[in-house]
Amino acid sequence: MSGWRIPSVLWQAKLLLRERLTVGGIAVDATVGNGHDTLFLAENVGETGRVFGFDIQKEALESAEARLHDAGLLSRVTLFHEGHERLSEVLLPEVKGQIQAVTFNLGYLPGGDKQIVTRPDTTLLALQSAYDWLAPGGLIAAVLYSGHPGGKQEANEVLDWAKRLNQKHTQVLWYQFLNQQNDPPTLLAISK
Ligand SMILES: C[S@@+](CC[C@H](N)C(=O)[O-])C[C@H]1O[C@@H](n2cnc3c(N)ncnc32)[C@H](O)[C@@H]1O
């Protein structure tokens, strides 16, 4: 095989997100987990930007906080111990219409309790709020997993929701490797 590789799902998500983020911008990590995506967003909004992160697991938020602290970027981030479905109640109203990018990384926390997973009903509420709160030109990147119990159902419900977004003002992309085995993750990107 040559050295050329098509970007992985996680890398492609970063490429798309990076294009939309500017210094001073606002971003949301809807599933903070260990904070890898939160850190990426914080790096890309610069010193004057703001990242809001949500997770229902305290241990995840503590791990993310340590990562952000070590990188010297914690001051750019506000972490909420709240479900992402409460986005519109938790964020200040002035943030509405200003969010450049939102990440979702569905499923369970790597290295954590595999019983604690994102769920279709709350994920769909959060995606709709995230979409409603995006700035014009904003992007949602959602990494979907179907290998764990309930994952396929969740991914299908998310894709059904996304397919119904009006093509007049929204682009919806589904990025996946068709020949990878063992239910590889896929990327849903929504550009408003
Ligand atoms: C795949 S992990 C995220 C990994 C993360 N991107 C990272 O860099 O480590 C999914 C996370 O979603 C969280 N989660 C589950 N339900 C949630 C909800 N309703 N709102 C916010 N986070 C939720 C889980 O606790 C878990 O930490």
C-alpha cells in the first residue's frame, strides 16, 4: 500500500471543525469525556474564545479538567456537569446564534463504565438545540458508534433526523469507510 491514506473519521472531523473556528469564537463539546475534543476546540478558539463542555459523568469532567489544566487552556473552557439535552437552558441566551462548532462523540467513555452511553432521545434533543444555536456558517461534527448495545439504533435515529434538515440552508454529510470491519465509527457533519 502507498503512503496515502484517506483521513480517519476523527481526523476528518478535526479538519472540518478547524475550518469553521476562528480566534475569539465560541464552540461546544457536547460529550466532553476525557476532554480530547474539548482541548482541540480550546486550542482553535484562541485566548479570547470560549468553549462550553457538557458531560453527565463527574469523573469524565475531572479527567478533562486535568488535561485542559496541563495544556494551560482551562481558562478558555466552561465545563457543565449537565446532560447536553439541557444546552438551551444552560448556555446564556446571548450565545444563541454565535456558536461556530459543536462536537458530539457518542457512545461510552473509553476506559469508563460502558453502561453509561449516550441515548437517542437525549442525543436528538441536544442535536436539535445545537443546530438551533449554531451561527450561520457553523458546523456540527458528530461521531457515531454502532458497535455497542443501542449504538446502531442511536446512529440510525440521528441519521434519520439529519436527513430531514432542509437542503436549502443546510449541508449534511455522512463520512464512513465501507470496507472496515467491526462497526467502525462514522462521521456526520452538518453545516448551517
Ligand atoms: C465517547 S465519550 C466522549 C469522548 C470524548 N470526546 C473524549 O475526548 O474523551 C461519550 C461521553 O458522553 C457522555 N454522555 C453520555 N450521555 C450524555 C449526555 N446526556 N450529555 C452529555 N454527555 C453525555 C458520557 O459520559 C461520555 O463521557
